[in-house]
Amino acid sequence: MKIGILASPTKRNAWENKETPSSTYSWVQDNEGHEHYDVFLDLDFDDNSYRLQDYLTNTHTTFILGAVKCTLESAAVGLNIPHDWKGIGINALPTFLERNTLECTNPYQLAGISLKELADLLGYPNIEVVGSRVGLITPRVICMIINEAFYTVQEGTANREDINQAMRLGTNYPKGPFEWCEAMGLQNVYEVLEAMYNDTKDERYKICSLLKQEYLLGK
């Protein structure tokens, strides 16, 4: 089984630090040549969803596409999906790639290779198939917690370290909200919240002004 992976340096580092190592794979520099692989992972698809038009021309390869800020369906609007095209969306954000669980969507009912076999091949003992929606489940929850933590700091209720410690000790989370934000990347947190708000217009996802300010300062 020949596996190719396209990823930014941050996501490449996350992949290489997975809890369970994956099968033999090759890093690629761009999305050209995907037809030479049995499985092709584009961990940066979220920020480059235009690539789907190219991927849809290849019905030989199984595509694993990082899709949290968008869905495969929204990226495919106006495009023709071949009936035998094979692809799923996954949670490819830093801190989630490293887990032993592959969180994925399967809107096109992947056939030809079972999802469990695919997860095992990629080094994930567990798989969780979730509904295809912006934010998936885990990123949605964590980004909302981070956003609320920024509101708490902005209101002067508590400082960042106290909030981190309270989350670790009170909920047994592996990281506090601000630690998680740093590990995931503030840009990713902001863009996931922005995508969820634009998709739903739900006030729960409205970005805290302090978070937005720090995001803009870091650009």
C-alpha cells in the first residue's frame, strides 16, 4: 500500500508524533502526482479546498482530506463527483492528529476499503465517524472552550494560568484552554470559530474580541 502525505511543517510534526505510528508513507511537496498513490492524505485541505477539483479526476486513489473549517460537500459545490470517487474528511488539526482516534466524516459512503482498515493503516486504533459539518465535534467543543476562556480573561474574572489549572484539575483535560490554543495554533482556533459562525450564525460561536485582537496582531 503506497501512502503519500502532503502537510505543512506543523502538521507534519504532529503526524510524526502520533501516539501510534502509521504504516510506511512518503512526504510529498505538493498535490501533483497523487495518482501514483493508493492513499493520499492532504492534511492542509482546509486551507486549500480548491484542490478538490483536481482530486476528483482520480478515482484510483483513496483521499484523506483535512476538513474541519469546511466540509467536503461545501468544497464540492458546482463540481461533478464521480460515483466511484473515494474520499473522506478528517480532523487534521494539530493536537488532534496525534491522538489514537481518527475523527472523520464519510459523506460519499467510502467503498473499496473499510474505514476501520484505513484507520489501522494510518496508525489509528480507534475511529469515530461523525456528521459532516463545519467544526466536526472535538474541534467545535475545544474551540468553544478556548473562546469562553478568552471572554473570562477579557472580563477580568481570572487570569490565564488560573484558567488553565482549573480546567486541568477540574475536568481532567490534558491541557488548559490557553495551552490548547497555543498547541493548536491561534490562527486555527480563530478560523474554526469563524467558519462555524459563518455556517450557523449561532451566537455561541461569535469570536471574543480579545481572541480576535490577538489573532490580528499575530498575522
